[in-house]
Amino acid sequence: MLKPDYQNSITDISGVQVGHFTLAEGEIQTGVTVILPYPLNVRNRKLFIGSFASGGWNEWTGLHVAQDFGTFSSPIVLCNTTTVGIAYDALISFGHQREEGLPIDNAWPPIVIGIDDGYLNDLRRRRITHDNILQTIHSAKNQSAENGSVGIGRGLCAFGGKGGAGEASSMIDMNGANFTIGALVAANGGKTFHDGESAAKNLTSSFVIILATDAPLLPEQLRGLAEAAVRGLDEVSLEFSDRQLALAFSTSNTIDQAFSDSFQLFKEKRWADELLSPLFDAAAAVSRAALANGLRAATPVTGRKGRTAHPVKIDPEMAK
């Protein structure tokens, strides 16, 4: 049974918040999307994380630290490729604002994922600022954000037309226990659904999936969840050359006050791998649903060199 306040959003996972900043000025058609894994008033917390990439693409800041330790505590920032450095610096500033010594359990490692939106956006004119990133972090909300041509979705192209950012969520019964999984997908690429030149051929195609769940999973299980999400998008007519990246994190098994002076034992829970099939199936389905929601809500955008990308017809398989 769905929760009374169900929003079909990644924010259906308690504590997760989303913020968008959209810049639409002539040839500048871009934006930033931020996912907060827990509220800003929470300090000294780390969460488990796992990732999976396909198409030879696994480029995001914080990659090696997050993979080595299997934990993170940073906001996740999606931005265009020439804003990655600015966003990374902003996350460092965010950490210093929270704690001058920047302890690794307050904002580390900074996670920034860059996506090429150069078909509609003039990437050379870097209009997104350090302060825009910080403002987006602080304006994030624990309620469903607008889907479509907003935030990082503003300048994206997919399936021969307008791409975008979309969210979805689902509740899963795992051996009598109810959990929620949510996804935010940034769509950029994909096999065209109609005749004619595909806008996707004019950029580096890439799909980004951010998954959140309140199921108590460890890093390797979260890596499997991320792979399930990527395989779910494989079923929706993607190009062979498309690159996909999925990050999955759990809001359970939190590591709090890890660097206090007192000795602590952390009692993480772990679900047996053989019980995770419903969750993996849900990861695939919710990623397709988020993709469909992002494309369905996309609006026409005219940007660089007068190019216009129009919404595309949704493949029925996406929402399954």
C-alpha cells in the first residue's frame, strides 16, 4: 500500500531532498540538480554507496574514495561538463561552512557528475557560478521537484528530441518488510524514436541514474542495485554507444559520529542476497519510470545556434 504522502519521487525516501537551478537565457540553456542524501541539519553522518557504469564511462568526482570506503556524506551534484570544477569547489566550500576542519564525515568525498549538454547550451560561456551551486544545495526540498526541462535536464537531448530529468519511486515487499526505492534520471542520448536527424548524435550521450532506498544494504549490494538500474534502461531502445552511470545509496545503516573520541561499534543490518531480487527488479522498473516522467514533462527548448529540441513520443516500454 502506498504511503498517504506518496509523491512518486526520490524524495519518498525519508531524508532525501532535491533541488534544481535552471538557467535559460538565449544560447545558455543549462542547469544544476542537487540530491541531498540527508537533511542539512544532520551532521557527522556517512551512508553506504555503490556504483555501476557501462559504455566505458565511469567519470565522477569522489569515485575512488567512495569505492574504496563504500561510504559518502556529500550532496550529489549533476551539472554540465564545464561546470564540474566550479561545482567541486562549491562542495568544498559547503564542507568548510559546516565544519572549518572539513572532516570527511561532513562533506566528503565531493560527488559531481558532468553531462554534455552542448547541443542546446553554449558550454564555453560558463554562466553557472559557485554561489548558484550553494544556493541550490540550500534550497533543496523533501518534496517532489518538477520533472522535464529543469535543472540539469534543461539542455539535454534524448531519443531524437528533448531530454530531461525525471523522478519516480516504488514500494517493495521484501520477505514481509516494506521498503521504498526512488530514482532520479538525467536522460541524454538514446536511439531515436522517429525518422530524421537525431539531436543525440550531436553530443556525448550519457544517462545518469541516482538511486536511493531505505532498505539496509551494504556497498556491494548497492553496486548490484546500481547495475540492475542500468540493465533496466538497456531495455528501452538505447544506442550501443550510450554511456550509463548509476549511483545507489541507502539511508539505513547510517554511520553517525564516526570520529567522536569514544570507541564505537556500528551495528549494520544486511539482507541476504537471495532476498534482494524484488528490490533489483524494482530498481530497473523505477529507473524506466523516472526516464519516462522526465521525457513526458519535457518542454521545447531553443538554444545554441538557434537549435530547437522538441518533446518525444514516449515508448510504452519505459513506464513498465
